Amino acid sequence: MTFLSWPIGLLFAGLTIPLLLLLYFLKLRRQERKVSSTFLWKKAVQDLQVNAPFQKLRKNLLLFLQLLLLAALLFGISEPIANFTRASQRNIVIMIDRSASMKTIEADGRTRLEHAQQAATEFVSRLPDNSNAMVIAFGSVPSVGCTFTDDKRRLEQAVRNIEPSDERSLVGEALPLAIAYSTNLVEVKGAEGSTVPSSGSPLSQSFADIEFFSDGRIADAGQQFVTRGKMRFYRVGQTADNVGITAFDVRRDFERPGMLSVFVQVENFGPTAVKADITIALDGKPLPGPGSIRELHLGPARDPAQPSTTSAPAAAASIESQIASAQNVIFEFHHESGGVVQVELHHDDALAVDNIASAPIDPPREVRVLTVSARPAVERFFGKALRALEVPDVTTMTPEEYEKAPDAGLIREGRSAFDLVLLDNHDTDRLPPGNYLFFGCVPRVDGVAATGEIEGQPIIFGRQDDPLMRNVNYDGLYVTRWRKLTLPEHALGLLEGPDSRVIALLSDPGHRYVICAFDLLDSNFPLKEAFPIFIQNAVGYLASGGLIDVTRMFRPGETLAAASPAGATEVEVVRPDGHIDESPVRAGGTFTYARTKDAGVYRLTFNDAAKTTELFAANLLDPEESRISPNEKFSIGAEAVESVTAETKVNQPLWPYAVLAAIAILIVEWWVYNKRVMI
């Protein structure tokens, strides 16, 4: 228990209690009267004997009750607080989740973020005066709202200033940031009471504890760990019903460029079956015809922890439970120009951001492929595979011609003039934004290098669920040797040997590289049926994807990248919320923009002569965020985190109870006094 105003309570006690006792010490002044008999006045005579000053007090129930009344009032004046949690540590990091799931609307009409902000504000208000704290808000990207300070008003303002976002909930960057700020803290007071980090002696180190306000839906929690201090998780939210779009893709058929295919996956995360409609629109207008709306029947979400009930008798299971909780929808329509395709799920639920998905599309064009090789045999293999696919526009160059070609021949509107470039045995750094397939060579970009050769090893794994490896049978594929690759961590292995990657996919802003580490002539790959299927997948996934440019679809919080056209010096960015940002650009360079916390369409307009406009779309498309049921079992790595309900008060004021007790004592004292008077 803590007394917030104990000095005031002591002051009032020193004034009131002696005055009360003095009233019982005072001698009563009585007027003399002549009476016929003292038989009925014996009690009065006794009072005269004991009410002389400085006499020993008699036992008196009224005095006891009045002292008890004063004690209750003084107890309330001292502002007692019942501490129901452990005492706060000296240094505390307050981490508040602002991801998409925290925009869930709860039963009281407030969002989870608002609940978390209220709980965090109450936590700050009850911190001991000698505590230092800081505020970090996080989605996929963390931001520091307030560095370490003991100013509670500044901390509360930082909590209230946190804005919601449509980002995923990731702590991979937020936790190291919190640990970095809380390492080597010493009590050196800076401006506004802030604590200044220092690299002092080990004795000065004071690691902060982490107070974590979230619904517990953290996608990368199992991959993290806390190396400093302790962590406590304040769980917010109760709502579980939600239906959302979890996958979305738009493609043009490279054989029929005017035909668009839109793939949508919708999933129910609630405990009951639902019916919902999904519609498709182009540039904000519904497509004509009945095919623009589909009715969905989705079963209840299944708990992965529960055992399967497929073996149970059919009569024992309800019809609803047999309906799949996820359903795929494909829209196909003909459209010969550009615009924005948008699908919308019409269902009233607690989370709105996952009910809409958008994609910018460009006008159709014929697929253009460039092959770069100095060897006729390899050129024949390329040509035969591309003719089988009926690719209408194929250009061939030697490596020397490729390096000497003018930019006008390789670059169009800031991107590669070709939808796919196949390179044979030629390392190069001439790589305008586009799609590239390397055989026996590597792109000269940061993080990619060939460090040696591997001979005589078998191929042991192929990622056949990837679009590039679909239906590619690598059984019987023999490669005599391949180059050992050093790749960035985010590179995806498509075909692997015992200790190295044979084929890998690397994506960077504006670029996609498929790197085959072996020379075609050092393998039997061109002679097998898998080779034309692999080329078909590359053209279908990379080249036809280039017609839509899937790099212009991203998740909120990620950085978008656009090639600046020639003559442009400035770009205007219109965000989904209508806010406009302006930024200088370098003509022919790459413009990057990171203020993408909201889902929706981002419009970039450059100030070149043609007023070039680029559209980008940010979509949530994350099942973990759409599964809004609060996570009851939250852990960082293999270590469980203590969970408490954020709506529960951390400390409880006791003064109202003291006031109620004083009123009750006053009533009893009044009753006793009146009873004695009547007697």
C-alpha cells in the first residue's frame, strides 16, 4: 500500500486529534440551582467530580467512535493506493502495438489501440516518481515516441500521439531497438529530465524492463528473444469474429494480353459460419454483368490445436462445420487499357482493412524477351523453348552488343525495355529495373558473389510449390559443376545441393533475379522436358507479371520504389488518406518512399514533360493480422511471457472506501449519542 499524500494526513492528524481530546479534558461550567432533592442528580454529581481538568479519562464510547471517525477521514486524506502488481522498475520501455489488428473495433465502439493507450496511460500515471520510461510504437516498422524520461506528462502525451497503421505486427526490429535504448543507462539528467545513455562502467548499467501492450498477434514472436530485463504482456481485446481477404493476385495472359485474371482468397476467422458477397470494380466502377459479384459460404474457423473430426459419423457433425473456412474466387474479364482493379468483401465485421484489396494495371502489350549469349548452342536452346511458347517478340544479342547498346535500346520509361532478359555466361551490372534469368553467371549487385566451384554433388531439394518450379521434374537432372553462391539472407533457394544453392530467386526494389549457378552446357538440363517447362514458368511468372508489374503491390509499412523518368526533378505522392508529399528526385534514378503505413492506392506524379504517373497499391493480405482473436499464449522465442488483462487496473485507490467507513461511523456515533441523551 502506498500513501500519496501522507504529509497532509499527518498535518491534519496533529491538529484535529489533540482538539478532540481537549474537549473531553475541559471542565464543565454549570450554573448553581437549588433543588428539593439530589436523588435524581447523582449522575450529575459524578460528572462534576471527573470533569476537572487533567483528570484521568473515563472509558467513553463516544470518544472512541469520534477518534475512529477522525482516523477514517485522515486515512482518506492521505490518498492510500493498493498496489496489486509488483513495484515498477527504475527503467521501463513501454511498447505499444499499432498494427492492423489493433484497429479492431471492440464491443464498446473503441479500437484495441485506444484500449491499449488507456491502459498504458494509467500505467504511466501510477509509476513511482523516481522511474524513467520510454515509449516505442511498432507495426512492421518501430518508431520512438519518447526517449527515457521521468516526465509523466510527456510520456502520457507520447502514448496518446500514437497513430494506428495497417502494417503487420513484427517485433524483429522493435525489440532490438528497445534493448539498445535501455543498455548502459546511467542517472545523468539531460534536458526535460531525460536519462542520457552512457558507456560507463559495468556498475552503472541498468537494463530496462519491457511493458508490452498488444493483442498478442505477433507474426515473428517465435524468432525473437529478450536479452535484457524482463517482459510483461498486457493483453487487449476480446472480439474474434472476422472475415478477410488473405491472398490477391492479378495477371494478364501473355498469349492473350487483353485478358485479365484476378485471384482472391477469402477466409473466415470467426467461430460461426458466415455468408458474404465479394465484388470487383475497375477504377471505382463495378464491372458490368452478373459476374462482378459472387456469394461466399464460409464455415467456422478451425482450431489447429483440435484433432481432426473427419472420421466421426456424418450425423454427428453439423452441416456448417463441414463447410471450408476459406474459399478461392477467380474473376476473368477483358480490358484493353490500364487502371486500378479493386475487390471488396461485403461483410460487417470488426476489422475493415482486410475487406478491400487493390492492384494497379497497365495497358496490355506483347511480351518482349531478350536473350544474351555468345554461344550458338545455348542460343538454339533458348530460341527453341521460346518458339514453343509462341513468344511474339524475341531479340538476341551477344554480351558485347548488350554492353555497348545505347540506353534507348534497353530502357523504356525508366524500366527495362524487355519483360524478361535471359543471360548466358555473362556477369553484368547493366541491370535497369526489370526481370532477369541468369545461366552460369551472376548479377553484379550488393550481396551477390560467386566464391568458387562445386563438382560432383547431387541435387537433393527442389521447391516445387514455387511458381518458377511448378511441374519442373528435377529427377534425373545432372549438373557436373556449379558456382558456389553468396547471396543475401532474403534470397529464396529454388533448387539446392547438399551445402549450396543451384537455382535461387532474389528480389530487390524494381528487380527480380533468377540465378542458375550452372552453365547449361555443363548439365543435361536443356535435353530434358523440365527445361522448356522452366522457361515457360519464367516467362509466365516474370514476363507476364511484368505486364501487371507485381512490384507495385506491397504490404503496408514496406518501402515502394519507382524509376524516375528522364527530365524529372520532383515527385508528388498522394497517399490513401489524401495527404500529399513532395520530394526531389534524380532523373533516371530510383525514388523510394517509406511513409506507407496505410493500405490503399499511392499515386506518384513526376514533373517531367509527360507528367508521368505511377500507381502503387498496399494491401494487408496477412492471415495472422486477420485472425483477430487475442492470443492467450504469447511467447518470445521459447520463453513464455507473463500475461495480464490490460483493462484491469494496476493499482486501486482506497480513499473512497475510507470515506464510506467514516460515514458509517458517523451514523453509529449519532445513534449512540442520541440513545445516551434519551437515557
